[in-house]
Amino acid sequence: MTRPMARLSNTLLALASLLLIGGLLGGACADPYSACRLDPLCASGGVGASCASDRDCFDGVCCESDNCGGGMCTFACDDDRDCPPEMLCEHSTCFFICSDDRDCAVGQSCEHGNTICEWED
């Protein structure tokens, strides 16, 4: 018969192992809110990815305006509170926050007083 302390110790060890494995696997997954921020061709459907329609975006909408480069997965918004923390609302669309052009994908520039990444004309 297993002693209660040994059983508790084995249970805690198994739980710690599961948490460690889950953390390692979870860390391998990309953040859906920034995975395509600097690589719009990532083709994952994540926020910032290039798109042709809403079906291409797993979460949000496909903004097809010139500010979105003709197709960028993002969110519709009325104000900044409608956007994820690393985005701001402009033109009823969530755009990534920036302080200079290096914070934006190639083809984008840091616009509106160095606040959001928009596609260049």
C-alpha cells in the first residue's frame, strides 16, 4: 500500500510535469495579435496578415482600404477600447501602435504623429 505522503508527492510531480510541458508547448504558439505584425505574408490569418476577404482572417475582419494596404486582418472599432492593447483605433479600424517606422512592417509607415502603422500609398 502506498503511503499518503508518497502518493501526494507523485501527484505533485505529475502535475508539475504537465504544467511544464504545457508551458513549453504554449510558448511555441505565436501571439495571434502580433504574429503577423512585421510579416503580413505570414498567411496565418492572424492580425496584420494580408487578406482578400473576412474568410482569410481567423479573428476580426479584412480591412480592404488603402490604409490597410488593400487587405489586412484586423478589428473594426469605434474607439481605442475596442482594439487589443498593442493597437489603436483610427478610421474605424485597429492599427498597430508605433513610435517610428521600424515598428511597422515593410511597406508601412508610422503615421498620425507617430502613433499607428499604416500602409504607404
